[in-house]
Amino acid sequence: MLYAAGFGILAGAMLTFPAQAADAAWLGLTLWARSVAPVLGPFMVCMLMLTSRVGGGMSFRTVLCWLCGSPGGARLMQEARLSGLAALRAAAMTGTMSPMFFLGTVEGWLGKGGSGWLLLGCHIAGAFCLGLCFRAERRKEQSTAVPMPLSAALRESALALLTVALCMMLGCVSSRMAACAFPGLPPGGTAAMQCALEVTAGVKALAQLNPPYALPLVCAACSFGGLSLLMQNAAFWQESGVGLPQLLLLRLAHGLLSGSLCLIAQQLLGYG
């Protein structure tokens, strides 16, 4: 019922503000076409071809997920056919954002040299520590790999990209509808709402505000990921029994951990 109520409210808001909804959907699609698809598409094809031929254990696959980011990492983990605590552990330890997002985009928004590496390190460390909280039984890892044809890798990557596009559009529309419903929100409240719904726009708004302790706040927001990114990952994790509510709790814990680590590291390093 909660899902139905939420989507019903969103549909009603779109009927109330149709022009703003269409503009937000176009913005999400443009962002996907310019910033996500050109990088994620080719990289996902390479990762699918690589993992299907090299195989490797969960440690190797986890590192690839960290390099790939979300939701490409969730798609790679889908091939492992996990369930139970093993799936929760993998979902906790991965589900991260792309290193290029921190090192290129976010660092540019913040205008602080080296901030991208600090954020990325705390972001990955938080996910790793969260994964250690789930003590799943070690299973025998198959060393044999089943090569995936290029046509299959292209098809799977295209489906994943379309899923990402729709989720980004939905996240941008939700954020715009919330802004239309609450036009009197202060800039900080608007940025927080955007972070909760669509992390890219939210982090950009947060960086522009440059509040006190901006780095820990940005790190926590990126580790949470926002509703749009959660839906993208949930689309691949649901076959392993990890739904959106579980991913929501995992990423909230991830945000708390990585934000705290970033705050500690900032104080120790004296990074302003």
C-alpha cells in the first residue's frame, strides 16, 4: 500500500504540474544521455565480458563493482546468484558510486583539490565496513567461467541502461514535484530533499551551498545514493531477495558510516 500511495501521489502531482514534470523528465533523460550512458554503457559491456571469462571469486567481483559504480555493480553481482546473508553482505559492500563521479564531477563542484580522493576513500571504506557486519557462510567459489557472447553482453547492457534512464527520469520528476509542492523551502531544505530523491542534482546543490562540514555531508549523501539510485540497484537485486526497503536501510547505514569516517579524516588531516 505504501508503494501505491507514493506513486499515486506522484501521478497526481504530475497532473497538477504537467509542464514542470515534463521538463524534469527531459532533464533526467538529458543527464542520462550526456553523463551516464556514454560511460556506463561501454564499461558495463567490458565488465560483463570480463567477469564471464575470467570468473574469479567474490573479492575480485567486489573490486569490479567498486570500479563500475551503481547500478553497474548490482548488474555484475546478479551473475553471482547470491541469496540470504550472502546477498545482503554483497549488497552492503557494493552499491557504491563510480570513482569518476568523485574524482571528476564532485571535486569540480566543490572546487577543492584532493577532495575527490578523500570522499572516495571514505565512501569505499564505509561500504566495506558495513559488509563486514554480515557474517555469511563462505561458499565454494567456482573457478570455471561461462563466456558470455558479445551479443548477450550488449543486450544486457542495453536493458540495464534503459532501467537507469527511467529511474533517473523518475527521480528528477519526484524532486521537481516535491519542490513545486513546497516552494517555500529554504535552500538547505531543498538540497536535502534533492539528495534524498536524486543524488546527482542534490550533491550539486549541496556543493553550491558550501555549508559547514560540506565534505562529510556530501560523502554521506553519495553513500545513501537517493531514491533514484536505490531503485536502479533494487531492479537487479530483487532476484536475490534484497528489496528496496532492505537497500534503503543498508544505504542509510552506509551514509552514516562513510560520513562519520569523512568527518574524522577531515579533522585528522586538517582538510578544510
